[in-house]
Amino acid sequence: MSNTDLRSGAERNHQLPHAGPGARFTESLVNSMTAVLIGYGYLRLSTSADRAVLASALVAFLYNPLENRT
């Protein structure tokens, strides 16, 4: 099964608003995700640019509809 097969017709259990980050998207969420990634052996995010990229990736994952992802 390809990635496109998984995406087509996929239903999300938890629909998030697509208008962008809300009150739940905080610096603490980025810090927690950083800690999880480090726990799995990824490199520590040592610059603000690294943290900004992670935050952007989280926003894209959480708030963009599946059909808009490539």
C-alpha cells in the first residue's frame, strides 16, 4: 500500500481547526517534542533556527488537511 493509498479517503479521529495554531500550541509543546526526539536518539536542537523548523513542522502536521500534504 502506497502513501497515497493511505491518504486517500483517510478519516481523522480528531479534527483540528485549519486556521492555524491555537492556545494549545505553545513553546512548552515544542519543548516536549524536542525532549521526545532526543529520547529517540535525534540530535539536540541547539539553535533557534532548529526550533523554528520543528515548530513549523508541527504546525503543518497538526493543522494542514491531509489532502494538502505532499
